[in-house]
Amino acid sequence: MFAIGMLIFTLFFVYRDGDVFVMQCRQALYDILGEKSKGYVTAIAETTHAVVYGIGFTAISQTILAGLGYWVAGAPSPALSTIGTFFIAFIPYGTPIAWLTVVGIMLLQGHTNEALGLALWCSVAVSSIDNFIQPMIISGTTEIPLMLIMLGVLGGAAVFGIVGIFLGPIILAVLLAVWRQWLKISVEKDTDNQGSIVLNKDVVVLSDDV
């Protein structure tokens, strides 16, 4: 409850002064990095949006699969259980809490085979889909390789916890933007050097003719 209270308290100032803060951050990065900062800020914004969309779509997919399992297994109040799963699914790695509760209720009611079948279905189909859909959505939206996104999501969650689901892909997106910017500068330098070499050759040929 304390964490939720701090979250609401912080969000109030974020929504009230967020635009000014973002402008100040953009200006500070521009003063330090110049034009390069625009690419980094864009990478952070696109990755953050993609992570949010990925979590939302993953929650919907998990809810549909879990609801299907509740209905087939004959779980008590499958519609209510599905609605509860939908809200819990927005919490990273929170979906097992929902379907394990349903499985426990079914075991207490004596529906052992149905409960075990539901647990197997949710373990294989519902919980594992989180590791595939979210990285695919983030990768497709941000044009970042799928392997890097999976490393960012799973590695970030392992190192930083729930916050790492957002922080991991953002860090990789910024590093990838820096890498691409560095490669672009290197290619431009190589192109300029090749142009000067050709120019020197032309000068040598011209002097030979003279």
C-alpha cells in the first residue's frame, strides 16, 4: 500500500510537470551530445511505448487462453475467473497467481483430473506465451532484433525485477542507437576518405599530362 501511495503521489507530479521535465532533459542531452541526442531520445520513447503495448497485448492473449482452459476444465465461475485473470495479467509474471488460485479451488472441490489438466495447460500455453509475444511486439515496433529484445526483457527482469521489463529493452535500445550512430559516422568518414583519394589520383594524372 505504501508503494502504491508513492506511485500515485509521483504520478501526480509527472502528469502535471512531465512536459517541462521532458523538454529540460531533451535540451540537456542536446547541449551535451548535439544532434545525436535526438536519435537516443526517439529510441527511448519508441521502446517504452512498445513495452507498454507488448504488456497489454500479452495480458489479453493470456486471458483468452486461460479463459478457454477454465471453460474446458469446468472451473467454477469461468467468466469471473477470466475477468480476474485479465486484471492480474497486467502485473508482470502475475498470471500464475490467477490460474493457480483456480486450480487450488478445483482441487479442494475434488476435481483432481480437471485441475491437473488445467494446470498443465496454463503452465505450457498461458505462462510461456509471455516470453514470445512481448519480445515479438517490441521488436516489430522498434526495429530492434528479436534476440536483443528477448535478452533485454528476460535479463532486465532477472537483474532489476519488474522494473527491468521496461529498463532492460530501453538500455539495449539506447546502446543500439549509439552503435548505429557510430557506424553511420564511420561510413561517412570512409566515404570522405575515398573521395579525397580519387581526387588525388585525378591531380596526379593531370600533372602527368602536363
